[in-house]
Amino acid sequence: MFQPLHASATRAVEKLRDIGEPLPEDLAGRLAKLADDSQSDAVRSAAVEELLRPYVLVDVEIDERGYTASTPGAAPPRLVQHGWRSFLVRVVNPHRLLGDLAGGPGGVLGLVDHHSHAARITLHDTLTVVPRIETSWLQAKLAGPTDVSGLDVEYKVMSLYSRDGGSRRGEIAFILAVEEATESLTRPPFAKAGQRMGFESRQYHAAIEFDCLPARDIRFDIREPDGSSCVAALTVRDSQRRAYPSKAMRLAPDMFFHEHVYRATGEVITLPAGQYEISARRGPEYREVRVDVDIEADTESVTIELDRWADPATRGYYSGDPHIHAGGCSHYSVPSEGVNPETMIRHVRGEGLWMGSVLTWGPCYYHQKQFFSGSSISPRAELEYPDMQRAQGMTWDPQDTDHDGQSLLRYDLEVSGFPSSHSGHVILLGLTDQDYPGTKVIEDWPSWNLPVMRWGHAQNAMVGYAHCGLGLAVGTEELPNYVIPEFQSIGSNEIIVDVPLGAADFQCGAEFSPAAEMNIWYHLLNVGYRTLMLGETDYPCIYDDGPGVGRTYVRLPEPPQGDQALESWLGGLKEGASYFGDGRSHVYDFAVDGDTGRERSVDAAGPVRVSATVAAWLPEQPPAAPAAGQPAYSAPVGWHIERARIGQTRTVLVEVLVNGIPVGSQEVLADGNEQAVEFHVPLERSSWVALRILRSVHTQPTFVEIAGRPIRASRRSAQWLHDSVDALWKAKSGFIRETERAEARAAYDAAQAAYLTRRGECEVD
């Protein structure tokens, strides 16, 4: 069996070369010569094994049941702190079983899917109970194919990461997942194989004394264009595109589901000697900066100069994300049911946001509600759990920056995972009390949304709906369209009942298809309602990238600051100019006849002048095609200015809308410079007017009333809304408690009556 063995050995040697850790130069040549050697297969096979033996860290033997036994090999077990080293693994498989091989530190878990809201890091206990974090210093993974192909002997490549320096004892174990006749819906093959091996009383891991070369703390001097200090997102990768610090070794504020980490000017990342590509950004208002760095024994710091192309705050527009989470979804749930304000403020600062609404919701409700205060806060970005973080090697000191005070958090509530969630997830912003009257647990809350909305309004909160497009796609990108959705998910469902009853202020999107998100909004505007639309992220549920994938920009006379910062920001949102989108394009000073107010009255029909200053940025060339299965842009399904690029050019289309219909357009070069746009638009009747770059930015509308007549722009919109209430009742009424159903039916009827009245007042179809 020389040929299969030789092929396996050659592949392993080539893999080591490809990942930047080649074996001695003459070894590959000597291995190649054996293919043409005239000696017997047995002699040549022995020669292959003799050549590779000095580089084998672990020998693995598989028995007839698929159980493995691992023993140390001959390779010197030398690692490097906060770095990767790769070795050969020799697999002996006398029974020629087929399956998939996994290897790792014995008895230490990495990431595991809990089949609930997310993959969570499995560090179940604090140091005071089980010192798991302290002993979880070693990470191991097979590099390249993991299948065992039924050969008597084959070679694999394993890469090892050490969190620590110095001498450390570690254990390496392997599991073989073989195909089985019975399929488990609750345990994947590796979990079942590991469980079986767990019943074995024998030792099946290789115990190895490692010598780990220490790394050093590299300080990052991060600067804004004006020289001021700040927090930014840093992505550090080696030549194999591996991220540092190791994602599986991270604790808050470093997230295992990020490629990047957030660091302030003067803070550190521990890196071994080597070559790295380091990229830095601070949200979409910055062009990504990339620097190649060679970390040597005497390297102490790396300088990063950020490249900002837009600063809406200098124009009086302040960014916010009304929907982020500190617990649930991709956040790990233990030991603290999410992360604390000290971590969330670091993430908000690192994305250049002024406001971040941290919403407590079902999975983290009872723990996270402790952070609610009814006030905006800007805490210091401390490390949350010093004992655990020291054990994890995170000994760096948090640093204050010149821009810290510009970013604030406000803890509020998303009614998600509550009895009424089927009707759409409600966002309540600016609450003074987060406990619904008469309730002790989530299950006590109402089973439909209108009572919750009215309770929020009674506190002068702004209330609306999250991720508005979920379940509302109808197979067309037409806007507006008149297809009745099935309301089968958790988008802005009941908003069509709440708005005509005066109980909903907004819906949030900039995450999914614009047609799914904005169709309800356009129809509500067409019959005269003043509903707002906001950009949100739902971090880290819909998007893991960070806060501010979707954003809302609000014009204010001064920055939102102090404990009433959110109230100030919401006040501007209610009354003044704002826009929302992906942050890669901006619309300043949107005006009708020079008036930037949201309401405009004119005496007679005729043309109006619509003007604004627009800035957008695209790289000169479109991005390269993504790898198979990878998203093209950071927003894989929704808004991103790349989706607005016209062909292969660097231009995008600015459209002016009247009652949701484009009536004029202008191409704008997306080179980051501000450009004036102007349209002369005829208005025959009272209408709403807005600007958009589809899939990148959209303004709030300006409402123009002619001769005192209200906006009643479309009978078809009124009828669509009326008929959609019927579809909503059909889809959701079964989830409403019987004791609440009569009241709900009366509200649905009242909403439909309001739409019929407005339909009768409409002048056109």
C-alpha cells in the first residue's frame, strides 16, 4: 500500500508548506524520489515513515469500534504564546474504518451549538467554582481535510494555539465520527462519538509537556485624522488569515463571533513575532485602513491613522442604532447572561455611534434588566470580570480616549420572546418603567401588542417595531406593491392596527429587502399617517458585525449628551430632519422650497423645489467575487451601497419620490465628496416627498399639504391596508388569549374603519 501512503504523506507536507510552516527543504525532494525508487513497497513505506517521524506530534490509533488512542510522537513540542504552530499527526487505522476526525485539547470544549439562540462559548463556570478558563489555554484544530479514508496509515496536519507562555502540560485527544445506521436529531456525529468515548475508563489522550515561547504586548496608537484618540475595530490576521486574539479564546469585550476586536488608543493585543495584516475601521463613515506589520523582538507599538470620509456630526446629524442587544443570540449566555455596559459602550464607541439603544429581551430579560435606569449613560470601558480575564491572559489596562463622551447607551426594552411576539417584536424607547403593570414574569404580559404600545406611550416613550421586513416579502421588489403578505413571521405585523389607533410611532429596518421593509411604510404614508422609519442592526442577532450596520441619523442643534441624551435624540427624530441607511451615503439638509421642516403648507398645486447635499462612498472598483457560500458584502441580504452601484461605474442613483413613486433622479459620483442635488417636482395634490439611494439611504418624508387638504394619495393603499388587517387577524388571532381576543377584534375593526374612512377621502386610486 505504498502509493496511498506516499500520496497522504505528500499532501501533508504540501499543507505544511502552504500554511507557512514548511519542513526542511530536502525532505520534500527525498519524499518525491521514493515514488520512482525500485525497492519493494514495504521498504519504501518504511522509508516514508522514517522521513516523517521526527515531525509527528501525535500518533493516533483507531480500533475496530472507532475508538481512538493517542500517544506523543517524536516532534519537539514547541509552541508560541498567542500564535500557531503546526505538526504532523500519524493515523493508524488497521480496520480501515471511514469517518471524520476531530482533534483538540482533551476534556476542554471550544464552541458548541446549544440549538437555541446561538452558538455560545462553553466556559460554564466561574473561576471560584471550576477553574476552567485558567486551564483552557490550548486550542487545536486539524488543518485541511479531516476525513479518514480507510488507509492503514495516513497523515494529517494539526495546528496548535497557546494562550500562555512558558512550560505547560497539555492533552491532545481525537474523536472519529463514523457513519451510523441511526441518525440523531439532537446530537451530531462528533457529539455522539465523544459521548461513547467518555464512558471509557482508559486514557485515550496524549499527555505532552509543551514549551511555549512568550509573546509580547503590542500597543496600538490609533488616531483620528485630527490626531485625537478613539476606539476602533482592529482585525489582525497572519498569512493564513487566522485572527488574533484566537476567536475561541476570547472573553468580553472581545467577541468570539467577531473577526475584529475593539481597542482604544494605547491599548494592547498580545502577538508573537511574525508578519500580520492589520485593518482598522470605525464604522461606515471611515474607509478601511490596512497596514502590513512585521512584529519583531523589539517591536513595541503599531500606529494606525484612521481615514474618515464623512462626518455627519459636523453637519448637525448624530447617528444612533435603536436596536442592539447585550445578551442572547450570538452573545454567550454564561456566566453572566450576556455582557455588561462596560463592554457594550466599547462596541458602540468602536463603531463611531453617538447613541446605542441596548434592548433587554426574552433570553436575557431577568439578568439584563438590572442595567435599566431610565437614563442615558456613558460608562468607562472597563474589563468586566477581572479574575476571569487575568486567567485568560487579558492583563491590559483600559484607556480613556478623546471621543469617549460622544457615545452613550440607553437601556430599554424589546418585547421579543413575550406572549405578544407573534404580532411583531415591539421596541420601546425612552421608558421610565420597564415592568408592565400587574406582571411578575414574562408570561404575564399581554398576548397582543396594542396594550403594550399604549403603556409605552403613557410613559412618553417612542414605540415601534423591530426588523420590520421579516415575513413580509411577497416575491417582488416593486415599491409600493399591492400583494397581501401572509404575516407569518415577526416583522412589523400589528403596526397596521396600531398606527391608525395612534399607538405606534415607527418601524425599523435597513436589514432586509427594501420592498419587504418599506411597503407597509409607503402605504401608511400614502393615506396620511406620519409613521417614521429607522435604520437598526439587531446586533448580534441579525448581524454579528457590530452595532450600526443599519443606522439612523438625526439632526439636532447640539450633540445628544447627558442623562437625557436619548430623549433629545428622539425629540429630533419626531420633529426634525433625519435619514437612515447603511451609513455609506448621507443626505444633508433635505428641503422642499428651501424649508427643511417636516411639514410644509402651500396655497395651490404646482412645482416645488427639492434640494439636498449628498455624499456617498464606493471604492473605485467593485469587490472581488466572494468565496463559495460567503456573502458579497457585510450585509448579506439587505442594505449596502454596493447594491446601488450602477454597473461597473462609481456612481449611484439619487431618486426623488412623491407618494412612493420616483419622479426624478440624478446620478452621483460616490467618491466621498459632498454634492448638491436639486429637482423641480410638480405636485397636483397634498403629498409626501422624500429622497433615497435605494439599498443605501432614505430620508424621512416631508409632508406637503396643498390648500389645507390632508394627504390622501392612494385609494389602493387604503384598501391594501384594510385587507391586510383581515390577513393579519387570520394569521395571528389564534395566538391571542381568549380573554383578550374580543378586545383585539374590536381594535382590528376600528383600524379597518379608519382605513375605509381615509379611502373615501382619497382623490385618486
